[in-house]
Amino acid sequence: MALHRSPARPAQPRRTVLTGARIARPTGTVDSGRITVEGTRIADIRSRDLDADGGLPRDPDTEVLDLPGHLVVPGFVDMHLHGGGGGSFSSADPEECLTVVDTHRRHGTTSMVASTVTGALDDLSRQAAVLAELVQQGDLAGIHFEGPFISPGRCGAHQPGLLRDPDPAAVRKLIDAAHGTARMMTVAPELPGGLESVRLLADAGIIAAIGHTDASYDATREAVDAGATVATHLFNAMPGLGHRAPGPVAALLEDERITVELINDGTHLHAAVLQLAFRSAGAERVAFITDAMGAAGMTDGMYPLGPMRVEVKDGVARISEGPTAGSIAGSTLTLDRAFKRAVTVDGLTADQAVQALSANPARLLGIDDRVGSLAAGKDADLVVLDAGYDLVGVMRQGAWLVRPGGA
């Protein structure tokens, strides 16, 4: 495996102690807690921060940061992400891909899956080979193939001429190109070969996601029975909920086997619709994603998205030309903004937001033994938020990527 430059890890003391902050633990948020980090792992978490309770270590190898009025949450986990910082995972350029990684890490996403955009199978295979190396060296948590096995009528920002039916042989080709790092594939199950491909993915231990689909209610239920477990950005690129034709939305919301992705940027979903989905599915079945493209963390302008050009205006990305011109093309969202919106606009609790942004996607990806919650023995991946829920600190594997200001 050829190693590529990973985003830099600043030099850190052997031990870091965070004191005085609220801490989002799996059992609920506690006040005035203490987290001790040793090396790359969380060594200890205490629910109250008192010097008499074991005392604070005072030695040259220990950094103590006092964070009253702050909230410490697990590092975010994004299972659907295309780009950021001006770069794209579809570029097949490892340095550009690592620019995407670094951009989102600095916004609190300490674990992420690289999502591709519809392309020719050979092009997607080349992209997968590069991304697989980044997974193997620890910079990515896996690969998500979003397309080409999606409905032409619901292609969204995907190039219609490159779409194809989900022939199991073609599905297998992409799985093999990822060299064991494929974690998810989006399929429109109503297409020829759709159900067989869902079964193939499930048997291979890869998440079969239903999305960019015109499937009926019954066809969606059949796909879930075949092994699908995720709804790709629910509501977007699928029929709306109808009172006589409930379509995929009703089937996906009602089934306890399905986790629904939601893009919480205020553009893709009205706040009332997001709240409806959250109440219907329950906190344990929602994963907030960015679906971000190259403009995430950047200014308005023109950006690539796979083989297409996208114009970003007022923070909203749309295809600039061709048969899908004007279609929303992913988002410019980062997960720190999604967290803030969840608690300040959507009325969710901090604990519910942590489930949607960290715990649930980590569990789905099978990495919850290391990340997704704050617990002794897990990776020291955490985000520090101020009283207004703005990001002020990011630690990944014990190293500060963004150091809390004034601490």
C-alpha cells in the first residue's frame, strides 16, 4: 500500500485533562465533568469535577484545560460525504481527498465515509482504489457508492447518461474495486436487478441503502425484507408522501430495521419535516449527514461534482448546466452546523443530536467499539462547543486539531 500524506497531527502532551465542562455520555449529559486523555485514548471520565475526587495531575506531561460553560460531545461521524475545502472524493487524487478529510475534521467530523458520484464503472473503480488506500491508512471509515444504480427519474445531481440498472455483476465489480473497504451502496430497488443486488450487498456485509428511487410502498418494503437497512437522504430524490400512494417515505419511516439519513441544513428539509421524521423514526434511527460537496467550508463560486459543474450561491449548491441544471447538488453543510441547528432550531436535546451525529452512524458502520460515544478505552475523538453551540475545539485520537480558544 502506498502511504499518502495524512492531515498533520500536532505535537501533544502525553496526558490531557478537560475539566469543568458538561459531558455528553451514553447515559446522558452530566454537568461539571472531567475527561482524562492518555495518548490516543480516553483513559477516564468522571461525572463531577472536584479536586478532592482523586485530584488533578500536576506534572510536565499533563495539560489541564478548564472549560466551564462548554459542552464536550463525541467526534461526529458522517456516513455520506462527497467533498469539502474545494476538493472532491471523486477526483482520484489522494492529496485532494485528504484536503476534504482535513476540512471536515476541523469542523468536528472525526470519522467519515467517502461518497462517490455516478460515473462510468471503470472511473468509479479507479476512484475506489485510491479511497481504499486512505481507508487502510486510517483516514477514512469506508466508501459509499452513491450511483450509478439509481433511478433516472430521481437522479438529482447525478448525470443521467451514466446511470445503469443494478446488475449484480456490476455491483460486484465495484465491491471488488474497493478491496474490502466498501461500507454502503445506494440502490433504487425497483430497477431490474435491484432486489438481487440488495441481497448481494447484505450478504457481503455492506449496507444496502434505498435512495434516488421511484419505488412504491410495497416495493420498498420488499427491499427492506431483502436486507436494505438505510434510507439515503430521506425525502430527497424520492416521491413525496402521498395519502393514497405513501411511497418509500412511509415504508422507510415505519420500519424499525431502517436508519434514515437526514440533511439538516435548512435547505434540503423544512424544519417541520425533519421534526416529523425524527418523531416518527425515533432518535435511535436517525443519522444526520452532510451530503457535502466541494464547496463545504468554502465561499460561493463554481465547483466540480464528479463530471459536472456546480454553482454555489448563498451557500446552496445547484447543477449549473445540462439536463439536470438547477437541481440541488449536495450541500455545503458541515456537521458542527448541523448540531447547532438541531438544538437551536429543531428543538432536539443535545443527547438526541449526539445520537444522530455520532452514536447511530458509528453503530451502522460497525466502528462503535472505537468511536461514536465518550467512554473510557475509546478513541479520544471529541468536539468542544461553547454556550451557543459553536465549535471551539476538535480532538482526534488525542491530538488537538482545533484548540479551544482561551483555554
